[in-house]
Amino acid sequence: MNQHIIIIAEQIDGKITQVTYELIASAKVLQHYTDSDIKIIMTGCELSDAARRLSEQSGIDILVINPCIRTIPEEIIPDEIIPDEIVFKNLPASLFNNLKPTYVLMAHNTRGLDAAPGLAVKLNAACITGVEKITAQDEGIYFTRSIFNDRILAHIRPCAATSVLTILPGIFKPETVFNGHAGNVTSIAIDLALSSDDYHFIGFKNNAADTSALDNADVIVSAGNGIREKENLDLIYQLAELFSKSAVTGSRPICDKKWLRYSQQVGVTGATVKPKLYIACGISGSSQHISGMRDSRFIVSINTDPHAAILNIADVCIIEDLSTFIPQFITLYHGSQSI
């Protein structure tokens, strides 16, 4: 049996998420270097239609794992609902051993980060998170990820026979058109050996936040930890008011402090935005944040740190304290309007 590159697909309510297509794109980069076969694993109930569509769009064989036929105490997970991340890291090792995986690909998000380490332990595999680039050299395949608050890029070559990877969203661009033959879809049912000491599932909480303002904004002004004080958010809003169809967002630390709503967060665990102009104020540029705004048409960074990671992708870099720059910019702007 050939070795495989395994993609752990993600779906929400039977709909394939965008990051799954990005995982397919990254798997094809690996396939180019290894000549391994690619296989997709999906978990969940009643996914036959979604699996069929994905096989037609990708041409890749899909294994659908149905964890609904099982015996689990109701106090652990009621109503026969199992979150995907629990399924991922409790899949039997024999399933993967039969597929002989060299790489197992997951999304670098809350689900993937929860499941990847546990799955790597089960498979006695290496675990590399936040992969941004895949390259091949004479010694083997290297995976690039950011470290030290995204100031340094690490190039990692795993020594284990199997590697579990989490791929940073927004990096690998999926194919827009596929004209080949559909892959085969196979379904199996499994029992998960869980006890009441392992998990207690409370339930799902849907994010009902309205992000339409972010989707429709031509200009987004975003605040990061570098604004230092909550009062400086007034400057961010004043800057945004200079532009029509603008919106204010923030990085995760700002939202964790409750200075902005989570519906205004940009990044892996927040919104993905593509405005015509993105102004990053006091944002260091973590890979998690950049993945949510890297497709902005034009990026301006205002930062006191000349080595901030966001300067690597910004079109214009302003090395200045935002509490100094923004008021002067606003004054100049109103002065030019009165001429």
C-alpha cells in the first residue's frame, strides 16, 4: 500500500469550510515532493452529500467516519453529539496505521490545535503547528513557522516517520477549478472508547455576531496591544471616521481585554477581512492575526517597533507612536479639506 498524506477536513452543519480547500492545496505541495497519495478524512453524521461534493471538487478519495453508532454514557456527550476535535484525537491508531500516513494535515485553529497534539502522541508522530511554508532540500522536507512572537522564522525538518501538521489559514491558495474525475467516497462507523473521566460535553454555542460591517468596509482601522490604553481607542475611531465605509477592528488581546467586541476581532479565531485599505495601529503582526487580513489590498502599519513582524507585509510602514501620529494626521487631513 502506498503511503498517504491525510487531510482532516472540517465541516460545519454539513458545509465544507474554506480552510479544508486550503489544506488540499498544501497537501498537493507535499505530494509534489513525495509522490504520496492524498486521502481526506471527514467525521460526522449524514455527510454523504457534503463528501460527494468535496470528492467532485477535489478528485480525492474521501473516508467518512461516522461516530454516531457507539456506546458512550449520556453524561459525557448527550444526544449522540460528538465535537469533531474529540473525534479527531480519539480516532483509533489502527485506522491511520492501515493508511500508512507520512503527514496528517489539520487546520491551525481551535479545533486543530486541540486535536493535533493528542493525535500526534497516539501515532508516535512529530507535531508541527502553524505551518506557513513547505520547501524541499537535499536533506528532506522543511516546514516554516514563526517563533518568538513572529520575529523569527524557524525551518523545521521532522525526524519521525509520521508528522501531524497544523496549516495556518490563508497561506495556501486553493484551486478555483477542477476538471478531473471525482474521488471515491467510503463510509465506516466507529466506536470511541471514552469514559466519564475524559470529557463532559456542555454544548455548542453559535456565534451570532453580525460581521456584515467588516465584510462591506472599504477601510478597516485595527487596534493592537501597542495602543497601550483603552482611552487611545478614541484615536482609532477618529481615524476611521475620516473614511467612508470604514470599520474598527482589533487583535485578539484587545478583545480579550473587553476593549472591543469579539465580533470585531480579526485573525484565526476571529474574522477574515479583505478591505481596500487596512491600517494596523500598534499591532505586532502575529501569524494568527495576519492570516485574517493578509489579503487586504493595501496595508499601512503604525508601530513604534521597527522590527515588528507586520512590517514584513505592510505596503507603508510608519515608525511612530500612534498617539503622536494619528492626531497630526487628522489635523493635516482637515487642513487639506479646508483649502
